[in-house]
Amino acid sequence: MPDAQTPSRPRRRADAERSVAAILEAAVELLGRRPDASMSEIASAAGLTRQTVYAHYASREALLTAVAERARGQALAAIDAAAPAEGPPAEALERLIAAWWETVARHARVLGTLAGAYPSDAAVRELHAPIVERLERLARRGQRAGDFDRDLPAGWMAAAFLGLMHASAEQVAVGGVDAADAGRALARAVPRAWGAGVAGR
């Protein structure tokens, strides 16, 4: 029988989940301001010990990978919540841009640091694959409906969208534009890149 002083398994799991959330939030905030921040500094910002951070992430690279994967998960959730398969494709694209940018903007200043966790092009493509798949589906749906240029390859359209999103985040990170202006620029640039209103062949 478990000792009354020993936390139950659900309690330990909940504590671990709170620790992980605190670590990842602290990493996003601190690395966004200081890309060379150490694990000890991230632990301090999270209100945890260095040992606790290392219990969850054996290395700085492992922590960066976890931050990147959580950011991708949040992006996918935002994209899916925008319901890109519903309604007129051009309107779905507008919703998707706004929802995805809200997530990316929160990570704008840390994306450059996170890139270090993915040293190969193949690893980057794998990270982005679920997002690209969703973008291509919307692109093809819009082309069938006549909302987007049918002469553009769906893969190119997805890559252009992804590139514009990353360029916007980089501009926010270096102080070239604020997040609100970047979001408005995306709302204009992406539909143009996709040939909104140009049916093509």
C-alpha cells in the first residue's frame, strides 16, 4: 500500500506536465531575448532547478527540439481550428492566415534559435510536412473552386506560404516590423501569391 506521504501516480504526472509546460514557456521567452541562454538560466526562469530541467531534457538540443515540436503542434491546432476545409476557399485562406500567424508571432523571436535543432533540410521538411499537407489541400480545393490560380503547383503554393510566414517572423524578430503589421502584410501577400481571383486554365 502506498505511503500516505508519497504522491499518487496521477499527482506525479500532473506535476511533471506542469514542469514541462513551465520549462517550454520559459525557453520561448528567454531564448527569444537571449539565444545563448543556458539550461540553468532557463531553469531559473521556469522557477525550477537545473536538475529538474535535465530530468525532462537531457541536452539543450533536446529542449530546442521539444520547443519546436510544441510550436508545430500549436500551429497545427490553430490551422485545424480555422476549418480550412469549410466554406469558400478564399475565406478559409483568410482564416488560416490569421490563426497560423497568431501562433507563429508568439515564437517569432525564437525561431532562429530553434533552427539549430534541425541541421538538415530533410529534418526541416519532416517538421513542416503536416503543415504543408494542409496547405496543399486548401490550395487544391481553391483551384477546383476557381478561387486560386490553377496554373500554380500546389506544392509551390504551400512553399510560398511557408516562406512568407517565416520571412514575416524574421522581420518581427529583428524589429523590422511589429507583429500586427506583419499579420496584415501576410493577409495581402499570401492570397496574391496564390493567385486569388485568377482561375487560370
